Amino acid sequence: MNRLKDKVAIVTGSSSGIGKAIALRFGLEGAKVVVAARRMALCEQTVVQIVKGGGEAWAVQTDVADERQVERLIEETVTRYGRLDILVNNAGVVAGGRLAETSTKSFDEVMNVNLRGTFFCCRAGFKQMKKQGGGIIINMSSVAGVQAWAGTGTYSASKHGIMAITKSLADEGRPHHIKVSAICPGAVADDLVDASPEAILLSEKIDPFDVAEAAVYLATLGKYTVVHQIVIDRLGADW
């Protein structure tokens, strides 16, 4: 507990799923958590749960596909807390289908949220961290960001793009004490964040709180230690 005491952390897409699990765990570890997602009512629910667990949290409605909203998120966080220590870019959408049957609209929707959204957040967060002399950026990629299969073309392309952004930004961030890493999970029990541990176990999927622990790990490494990527897959998965 308190491994993130007084750290200021933004977690995008934290109204549900992996993002919510990370926000809840960060709250338990003492961080001041900014819960950011499109669905404000669900953001507020996450805030209530964090506060109930003894943490501090604040909700900012944000669509990461809108660069002005992303810039506002960073600005308002810094106005409220004075800095930004950790940025978790988790917001994303999942879409499958064979490439030959994928519409341009569907392709653009995935790219706008997953890739452009991550770019907007990285750009705005990096500028603030550079100003203050350091910080940590964690991008949520996927096993589909290091591999690809039939039916995953669009989603995989967006997640491979996130890996490229992560690697480039990590290189650019070194002189400024900004660490940039990626987490690449497989099939996660996203919809069971508020379920019992037993229910999560029965799903035979990755526990979202295991992914959250990986985020805490990345956020608490020593000053001169960096892990570039963490791949978390389901037991027995063939990839």
C-alpha cells in the first residue's frame, strides 16, 4: 500500500474494464487519480469506489479522439494538482472482422480512438512532463500489438501503431527523465471488474487486476530502471 503516495495519475478509459481496475488499484496505492472517459456517470462511480477505499479521485469527462478534450484534461489536472506524474493511456475500442469486409468508417473509428487518441494523450502528457522534469507514460497495447491473426487486422494495426509510438517516445523521453512503456494483455475479463474474484476465475480469462498490478509495477520502478513492454497472456493461449 501507498507505493504511489501523492503521485498524480490520469487513467483514460477508467469508467470500466482494465482502466477502472488500474484506477482502483492506483487509488489504493495512494495516488491522486484522475478518472477520464466518455461516460461521465460511470466515471463518477469509479471515483466513488476509490474514495470509499480511502483514496482520492476526480472525474473529467474526456473523449480521447478529440485533441482539444485531451489538452483540456491535462490542463485541468495540472491546474488542480500542480503536476502530472503518471499517464495511463488505456482508452480504446475493440473491433474485429476480415479486412476485405471492413468498412472505412469502422477502420477510422478504431484508429481515431486507439491510435490517434493515444497520440493526442502522449503528446499533451509528454509536454507537461518535459516542463516539470520527468514522469511516466504507460500505453495499453495488446498481444495483438505484437502479433496479428485473421480477423484482427484493423485492431492489430492500431495496437502495432501504439507500440511504435511507445518505442519512439521512450527514446525521445530519456533526456527528460520521462519513461514510456507498453502493457500488452491478451483476453481480459473486462466486464468483471466489479465481480467477485471467484467469478473472474471462472471466466478463465486474465484478471483485470493482474493488468493493474503490472501498471503499478511500471509506475514504481527505480529512477534508472525501465521496462519497455510487458506481455500478459491467458494461460494456454496459442500465439
